[in-house]
Amino acid sequence: MEKRSKKYQARTLKKVLKYIQAYRIFLALSLIFAVVTVAATLYIPVLTGRVIDHIVAPGQVEFPVILELLWQIGIIIALAALAQWLMNVCNNKITYEVVQDVRREAFARIQILPLKFIDGHSHGEMVSRVIADVDQFADGLLMGFSQLFTGLVTILGTLLFMVSINIKITLVVVLVTPVSLFVAAFIARRTFSMFMLQSSTRGEQTSLINEMIENQKVVQAFSKEEDVLEKFDEINARLERASLNATFFSSLTNPGTRFVNSLVYTGVALVGALFAMSGGAVFTVGQLSCFLSYANQYTKPFNEISGVVTELQNALACAERIFALIEEEPQISEPENVKTLTDVKGNVDLAHVYFSYSPEKKLIEDFNLNVRPGQRVAIVGPTGCGKTTIINLLMRFYDVDSGSIQVEGEDIREVTRRSLRESYGMVLQETWLKAGTIRENLKMGKPDASEEEVLNAAKAAHAHSFIKRLPQGYDTVIGEDGGSLSVGQKQLLCIARVMLCLPPMLILDEATSSIDTRTEMKIQNAFATMMNGRTSFIVAHRLSTIQEADIILVMKDGHIIEQGSHEELLLKKGFYAELYNSQFAV
Amino acid sequence: MKNLLVYLKNYKKECVLAPLFKMLEASFELIVPLVVSAIIDVGIVNKDRNFILQMCLVMVALGLIGLVCSVTAQYFAAKAAAGFGTRVRHALFAHIQTFSFSEIDKAGTATLITRMTSDINQTQSGVNMVLRLFLRSPFIVFGAMVMAFTIDVKAALIFVVTIPLLSLVVFGVMAVSIPLYRKVQERLDKVLGITRENLSGARVIRAFHKEEEEKSRFEEGLERLTFMQNHVGKISAFLNPVTFVIINGATIVLLYTGAVQVNVGNLTQGEVVALVNYMSQILVELIKLANLIVTITKAAACGNRISAVLEMESSMPMEEETGNDAESEKRQDSIMVKFSHVGMAYQGAGAESLSDIDFAVEKGETVGVIGGTGSGKTTLVHLIPRFYDVTAGEVLIQGKNVKEYSLEELRQKVGIVMQKAVLFQGTIRENLRWGKADASDEELYQALDTAQAREVVEGKEGKLDAFVEQGGKNFSGGQRQRLTIARALVRKPEILILDDSASALDYATDARLRKAIREMEGRPTVFIVSQRTSSIQHADKIIVLDDGEIAGIGTHEELLKCCQVYQEIHESQYKRQ
């Protein structure tokens, strides 16, 4: 298991490198600047120590040497600061550009993912991959990497400098420091289960909050406020305990490692002072001061690195999630010399179509249908019986498992998706509008429509009167997914959108379900004109709207159980007849 | 943010002790350079081995005391923060429970959920950080300066100049970059919006083959984001190098001054080392402080958002029981529900959603409410259990104004089935018992029978004990609708409201349901909201709404004769071509 996840991590890391490759110059520069920064930073205490060695006692201060050294320090400071700034700039550049590249690719992939994937996954979760995961991956990985790198360089550099000054004292530092790592690791191991408990309790609470606040109205209708609060408080009390434990024990790391650091510091002071005391030029006070500042710097990266490792792992996990999205199998790509559907009259033929969303649950089996230009096909059945499935297949949002769907004699898998979808005008039950102005939304299917065409379409869909009353009329900006418009209004806009581009075939999926029947009746006239001479597929709840269809498909539990005209089906006295008669029963 | 601090009230002790112990720890840290300086000036110069050993023991002791202090401080801080979080969470959740529908509509559930979860978590960790660090860092910075004064006034003056200069740089960079970070966030939200939109609208976007256009829209958003990120990045990239230059520049000056002072005998070598040490302590703390301030700004922003929700007053305050007995005499009235010239406008809406609604319903009657999209059907029935307050006129139940009932008593009388069929996580039995906490299985089955939902329960393994997933995801729309109807029936309400709640049922089931409800014992007064005339045509009374006003009241036959709106609705559903 462990091994496998290591392998995965390695693979993910390789993919990450692919993205960074484009910025390898910046990466190299960043590394060089990091080395310069660290070296300069480490050299300053050496020089400071030398200065101190020339400040011994009254009358024993060598000003010319000191001034010379102070100049050197000044130059090194400037160098270090410049290198540090450049390093920051390089790191920012790499991070932000990689984020942009990854997001761009993820978004492009979303555009070609099969709808099956989009329907089957939580949108919130996918959005969080593109936004939160990418951020965390870039921050964690690149920042973590640069921290790790500087940390390592600092440790190595400090070691080198220390060894060059005094090996024995260096040994003191090297031997004691790992203790702080042990302390940190020990605490981290102990607190892991506490964090798990905290996050699972938190999850439990969040799910209760979600459920109750989303349905606050129901809670109030049943006067359940107090019961709900009681349940909430019970979880809340557990969360308090878990949270106290997790926070407290994890916050021990810092004092713990700091204590170890102070031991290192003391050790250096002790041994250093003893050396310096025994006199001579073996070890000077200045060198002691230099060592003391190293003792501080040397332990710091160790503490940081232990944090960085978890951050890196976390970042890799995020990267894995986002790559999983980017590498998700796209819809079958279109072959090179694929045909374009032209001159669509409205001949649609389905032959021996089999389809199901999941292999265990058979849905459509051996379905045959021949539709000639101008015919109306109505799809009826109780809610949830799979009426929308047919539309998914016609628009090629999903591919059939076997059999074929042909438009004008062409298998729809052998023509461009674009030309196929352009042939249909679609109004769905779930109205979707993009953030933008009303006008932009209406012109979606026909960007070059004239103002007059837009107005006519809106009028035909009976949307003009309410649009007119909006604050900025046709230029009113509506928020994401229609924002403040009512479902009915959104549906009217979707109808107007299709009325504007008038393709040769129509799909109306409960197109008027949220519109009151009076307005609907008025729209029907417009629909009738629109459907005239156009092959149309209509999914509807209301039997009255479908009686006049040429072919009625009756569906139940995903299967097509009856097929025929209104009269034929009534004579059959089957499911359709029952449905139809129940409308008049009491 | 300020009014959240009351939730720390029970943790006064912790809030004082945590920073206090942190300051103690810091004080011990500040002594260390003095000890080192003593080692150099006394121990090394006098070659006093014992003195050096003693001083090192002192340092270990200082470290140990520091450790104890700091652990104590962490404990108190964690305790106060966890307690604070818990209390705020409770207060906010309890507060949301008192919201009337108006406030819920206004705030939006998604917002409320974010406030309850991530905002509180951020604030909680902010409190924790503040207690631990907010006093410590300034204390070390100024403490270092004070210690410098005890060593040498002239050298200390360098600290007096350096500290404000550093603060200026650190806080200056932050003052510039924090508002810019907010802009980055805005642009990120935009990118997020486009992503979400493209997922929810995938069908339409593909149907209109807008993929390329959407890609370039996304690209534009991305580039704006990256540009802003780089812009802020360039500014904050200055922070570290500049502070580095200032501190080390100050060290150079310090060394030179130290050299002069040592030369004239005012200072010793060890004291110069101590001064240099203090200077570097300041740098470390200032950087910590800068990070801390970022955390605090974030936490404060979250805190303010929480406060805003807490400050939202319920527009329907729970009033004390109006135990007016004289009033209850009138309950013998055979009029169950009476609307008297009722008008209702939603908060912030310009026009009234309902105006001059006036009708009375007798006990046991069935009332149909019909009308077009947005004609005010749901608003009307929501006034009965007082989900919203009327803005004109009054609603009377059994002769008593709904405002004079306690909400609990009022809602006990009313069983409502909402448009959106919602079930809660738990067993079917638990869900049904929302209607009546101590209902027996027999009562539950009775309600299920009436709601045509027995087959739903029988079809599930475990029957009444079958598990309902969150949101009732493991039931179909129609099944959920029937179960929510049963839930309302368990209570045997005096008034039953079905708000378009049979929409997912086919005509046959719908008809059977209505028949069963009419035959219920105790015969409740029923309001059926529907778009289809077939669902209400047998009602004793039908209220036809048109754009918030009553267009007609009467029976099916009467309305067909004289109400044009009703005729049109009916025709639209029954017209034969």
C-alpha cells in the first residue's frame, strides 16, 4: 500500500515537472539566487564575529580593520537583499504561471469531457479542484520546494562555515539538533489521531448544519428548532473537546523544539566559552558570537522542513486530484475527415438502440423509431422514467451502447458534433442562463442577430413584456444561473433563445413546466408556428400538450413500453390510456 | 467583530493568563543575551570555568522555565479559543433558528452555512493566535529595546530609530498589499464563477457549441487574475529583503558605535555581542508579527461577517404568550381561516406580492388555490402558519390573529407540505415523527396510507427503520413527495396545506391522494395549491389568483361561468384541437 502510494507520488511529481519545465530558466535562476542569499546571509555572522574580535577592550579597538569589515558587511547585505528579492520574483512567476497553465488545461478538459462524467460528479467538488486544489498545489509544492531547498542549503552552508571555524563545536550542534526533529515527529504522531477526531467531528457537524440550514423552512414549519439545536449542541460539545485537544497538543511542537534549540544554544555557549577561555587564537569571542547565531539559524530549517514535508505531501495529493481531472478520458474525438451535416430536413432514424447509464441497470433496449420531416414526437411518462435519456442520445450528449441513430441517413457518430447540435434547438426543463446581459443570453445561438430579430423572438416567447420592465431592459445583467429571475421567467428566456436561431429540428424538454398554463397557451401559438415543418421532440407532463403529436412514446422506469398515436394508444387500453384517463378521474 | 468578544466572557481568566505566560516566556528569552554577555565578559576574561558552568545551567533553567510558561500559555489559549468557537457556533446556530423566512431568504442558505463553518473556524484560530502571539511579539521588540537601554543609552538609540523604521516598512507593505489581495480574491471568484457555470450549463453550452468562446472568456479571467497576483507578488517580495537590509544596516551602525564605546571604556566586548543578539531577535519577531497580522485581518473579516448575521434581527420576534382567555372564547367560531384585506410585500421588494386578499374558510372545507407563475399562491398559504408577516390587514385562525398565537401553538395546528420535498438523514420513522414526536407505528401507517406512501415504505428493507440518506437521495422525487405528505399528516393537523406537493405524482395517484385526505377522520381544513385545475376542481372553494390579486372565488362550475382567468387556465389544460 505504502509502496503503491509512493509510486503514485513519483508519477504525480513527474507530471508536475512537466509543467515546470516551461519555466526551467526561472527555476534555475531561483535556485542560484537562493544559494547566493543563503551564502551571503551565512557569511555576515562570520564578518560580525571578526569585527567583535577587533573590539577587545578600551584602547584595543582597531578602527581601520573594523571599518574595512563593516564595508564588506554592507556589500554582502546589499547582495543578499538583491538576491532574495530576485528569488521571490522568480518564485512568484513560476507559481502563478504554473497555476494558470494547469487551470487552463483543466478548463479545456472540462469542455470536452463526456456529459456522463459531468452529470456523475459533484460540480462543487470539481470546481474546488480547479480553484482550491490548484492553489494549494502550487503554493504548497513550489513554496514548499523553495523552502525545502533554502532549508537544505542553509543547513549545508552552516555546516560548512561551522566546520571551517571549529569542528568540535560543530559536533555539539550536529549531535543535539536531531533531538528537535524527534520531538516534532513525536508530537506530530501523537496529535494525528486528535486531528482526525477533530476533522471527523467537524464533518459531522457540517453535514448537520448543511441539512438543517438548507431546510430551515421545514424545521420551522414543524417547530423543530429546539430539537435541532439540542442535536447540534451535542456535537458542538464533542467538537469543543476534540478541538481543544488537537489545538493544544499540536501547539506543543513549537515550545518543544524551541526548548531543544535553547539546549543547542547553551551547549555551544558552554563548549565555546571553555575553548575561548583556554585562550590563544584557537577560538575567539567573535567566533563564539558567530557560532551562537549559527546555532539559531541551523536549527530553524530543521523545524521548518518537518512542516514542509507534510505540506508537500498535501500538495501532491491536491496535484493528483487536479491531474485526475485533466487526464479524465475525454469524449471520443472526432476523426479527421468527419462529415458535416448539411441541409437537414428532419429525418431521424433510431435503429436497435441499446443504452444504459450503468451496465447493471438496463434501460433502453432495442429501440426503433423513424421520424420524417415535420413530424412531432412526444415522450410521455411519470417523472423520473427516463424521458430525458432520449434527448441525451439525440443530442449525442451520450453515445448509444449499440445500434445507431441517424440524421438524414448519416450516423450521428460520423458527423461533427457541432453540425449535429446546430441542427437542434433545445429548451430544457432546467433553465440555464449564463452570467451576462439578457441580450447576450438571447443571442447565444445566433451572435449576429439584429436588434429587430432579438425583439421579435422575445415577443414571440412572451418574454418581451417582463424584460422591458427590468431596470436596464435588454441590457440588464443577470447573475450566474439567472440570478434574481424566477424559474418561469428564465424558461421564457430559454424559449426566446431558441426562437431566435430557429434550427431545423426542435427538442423541448418540459419546456413550459414552470410557466403558468395561461402564458403557456399563448406561447403555444408561437411554438406551433415554430414547429411547423420542423421535426420536434417534446417531453411533457401535460397530456393536453401532446395529444396532437404524430408519434407518442410512453416510457416507464426507463423503458419505452408503448409507441403510437394518441388514438392508437387509447385503443390499446394500456399504460397511456390509464394515464390519460386518470387526468379526468377524481 | 467586537460584539463577538462577549463569547470570550467565560474565559477571562484564560485570556489574561495565556498572554501573561507568553510574556513571561519572552522575558526569560530576553535575559539569555545578558547571560551570554556575562559568560564572555566575566567567564572568559577571568578564565572562570565554574562561572561559565553556572551560567550555562542558568541558561538551561531559563529554557525550562520558558518551556513550562509557554506550554501553560498554549493550554490557556487553546482552551479559550475552543470555548470561544463552540459558543459562537452555538449562538449563531440558535440565532439562525429564530430567523423568519424573510431573513433566510435575505441571507441565503449557502452564506449561512459558510458563516457557520469556515468563518467560525478561521475566527477561532485567529483568537488562538492572538492570545499566543499578539502580545509576545511587540513585547520582545520593545523588550529588546529596553534591554538595550540597560546596557548603553547611545547604542539603544539605534534601536529607537530602527524599530519605527522597520514597523513602517512592514506595515506599509501590508497596508498596500492587503487591499490588493482582496482584488486577487475577487478575480479568483470570477474564475471560479466561470468554472461553475460551465459545469452547470454544460448541456446548453455544447448545444450552442460555445466551447471555444467559453475557453477564451475563462482565459481572459485567468490572465486578469495572474496579472494581479504578479502585481501583488512584486510588492510583497520587497518585504523580506528590505527588512533584512534595515536590520543588518542597523547592526553595522551598532558595531561601529559599539567599537567607539568600547574604545573609550563605556562598553565591554560581551555587551556588544548582547546588543547584536537583541537586534537579531527583533527581526525574527517582526516577521512573525507580520504573518500574524495577515491571519488576524482574515479572522477579523470572518468575524465581521459572523457579526453581521448575528445582528440580523428576526422580523418576527417571539412574543410572550398572550394568555388572553377572553380571546379563546371566540374559537367556537366555525370560520377556521379568515384573511381580512391582507397585503404582503417581501422585504426589499418594491411592489406587494399580494394585495387586498379577503376570504373566509369554514372548518373542514377544501380550498383550491390556483394561478399563474408568480401570482402569489405560495405566499398566500405561507401566511397561514405565519412564515411571513402580513404588511396590511390580518390573518385570523379560529377568530384569533395569527400574531397572537405563540408560533409553536400556531404551527402545531398546521401541517404543511412544501414544494420542495425534503427528508432528513435518519430512519423513515424518525422523519415521520417530525410531525408528532411520540407517534405510534399504527399512527404512522395510517398517515402513510392516506398519503399513498405505504408501498414506498413496504418496498424498503427495514420498513419504517429503513435509512434515509441526507436530502432523501435514496428516494425518487415522487416517493419523497408522498413521504413528506405523510409526515404532515401524522400530526393530524387542523389545517393541511399542500403547496403544489403532488407535482411529481401522476394523475391517478394524485386523485387517490385527494380522495383519501377528504376521508380522513377529523376532516382537516385543506388548502391545495396547484397549477392544474384537475387537482382542485372538486374543492369546496377555489381561489383564483392573478398577479397577487384575487381574480375570483367560487366553485369550479361558478368560476367556469364567470371568471375569465379561471376559464383560460382550464381551457389551456383541456383544450382539444
